[in-house]
Amino acid sequence: MILTLTANPSIDRTVELTEPLARGAVQRAARVVQEAGGKGVNVSRALAMSGTRTLAVLPGDDDDPVLAGLTAVGVPFRNLPVGAGLRTNTAITEPDGTTTKINEPGPELSSGLIDRLVAVVVEESDGADWLVLAGSLPPGVPATFYTTVTAAVRGAYGLSAPLIAIDSSGEPLIEAAAGVPAPDLLKPNAEELSELTGIGTGDQLEHDHELAAKACAVLITAGVGAVLATLGSKGALLVTNAGAWHAVHPPVTARSTVGAGDSALAGYLLAHSAGELPENCLRQAVAHGSAAAALPGSTVPSLDLTTPGAVTVTPLKVTLPVIEPSATGSIDGPTAQEEF
């Protein structure tokens, strides 16, 4: 079973335009779609659609529209009432797939609610294969939250604890990457990978896969078990202590990029849970991400909509740097190198 935690879930509202977005103008939408969302929720939706056991943990009152959305699509969940409505995130998609997102902050969580949410995750982690900690954090939740959850789950279950994957951004992602204990899997995009390591820019990392692999290797040396870095239309990278691979899918006609990274993570977890080799886990991740980009709004694909056979996987030669944490906990540059 794969457990997900979405601390800041949302109703994802996608507005599809027939013309490019024109700032300051009045435009008519061709289509509007609303779905229960948030990164962890999207992962659970994709897993459930492929017949994999999953449980989504999230804050939210019993009558919240996000929970109604999960019920409607048959995604099992456990919610923690918070006494406030959850947020709505709006995505505006243009005909060429360009997506503009406007994300609300979400309701503030008190320290008591935060403690109760951690307790729920620890309780539900019993017997899980993976725990996915995903998305932004709502007001009131410290940036160290994912490290706190990781420590609590591993402290409760020891060697029986689920593997832990983290997909976030900004300070929560930086804290998770540098935290102790480190996650088993980190899933940044190119911009986040650049921010985490100080190597290149997001655009450079999307196009220079050797450089992107080097950035991933910095995180591996810092203690992260594996890095799945999504590179938009340029595919994705997987770097572990055992090797590094780049994978790319033939171009698809993009309708929306909302949820594509979440679907990629779901594809990786599906393959990993099936006992696949790392390169085949990456293959399924890219197949899932590409299928999601070809679907409207934040629609996630089922396994039968993906085409892993079309994905090309290429091994990469990477040098692992030996790094030291800085005084602030961020990741410094290499002090030595080890090749694999």
C-alpha cells in the first residue's frame, strides 16, 4: 500500500483557452474542469486508477468539496477536520500547453492540528510500502515539517517503516533534502534541482543531462537515497548510488502540464512496487508524465494509457561529489569525487 500526505490540498480548477492568454483582456474559456488536487492527492488518484492500493491523508472537514471530489473518483482517504475550507488553485492553459497557475495559500493550521496530522500519518504508515510527502505547506506549518514527519514515522517503525518520497518546493524541499533523516526518494523538477544544489539554471539542467545528473549526485552524496528529477519535455533523470539514467518519451501534444510531475512520481512508485529495476521505474515515470501532459486539466492517467515501450532510457556516467553541509544546513559544493 502507498500512503500519501497532502498537507495543503485543493480543488484544482483548470480553465482552457482557445487563444493565447492576453493580460488585461476579456477572454472566454473553452472548458473548465474541477478536480480534487494537491500533489499527494494527485499521486493517490493516479495509483487508484491503476488498481494500486493507496490512502490519501489530508486536512479537511467532512463536507469539504475536496473530500467530495475524492469520494466521487473512488480514492480512499483519511481526513483531519480543521474547521476551515480548503483552497482552490486555478490553472489557465493555452492551446500550446502553456500553463499559468494561481495557487491560494490554504487555511492556517495550529500547532495542535499539526501534531494531530503527524499522529495520523504515523498511525496510517503501519504496513505501508511507501509514504509520499508532497506539495506546499499551508500557513502555520514550519518548513521542517516533512523532516519531522519522516523522523516520527521512522522512529515509530524502525526498519519496518515505509520508504519515504518527498516532492515539494522552496524551503520545505530544501529542508527535506538537507534534513536528518534523509528521504529515500526526492523528486525535484529542473528549477528546484538548481535551487537545491546551486548548479546551473533550470533551463540549463533541462538541456544538459550530464550537468543535471551531477546536481542529482550532490543530493545522493548528502544522504538522499535516490533522485527522480523531472525535466519537462526533456524527460527525466534517475540517480542512485548504483547508477544514473536519462529517459525521454517521443513528443506528445501537450494539453496541460498540471499534475504531470505527480503522475511521473506515481509511475515510478507503481514500477518500484512491482519490483522493477531502477531504469524501468524511470521508464514508467516518464511514460506516466507524458501521458498526463497529453490529458486536459489535472487529469491523471491510468496505467493502460501510458506507453513505456516508447520511452528511451540511456545510462549516464556520473561523478559523485563528497560534500559537507553548511552552517545553515544547505548543501555546499563538492570537496572530493567518486565515479560510478
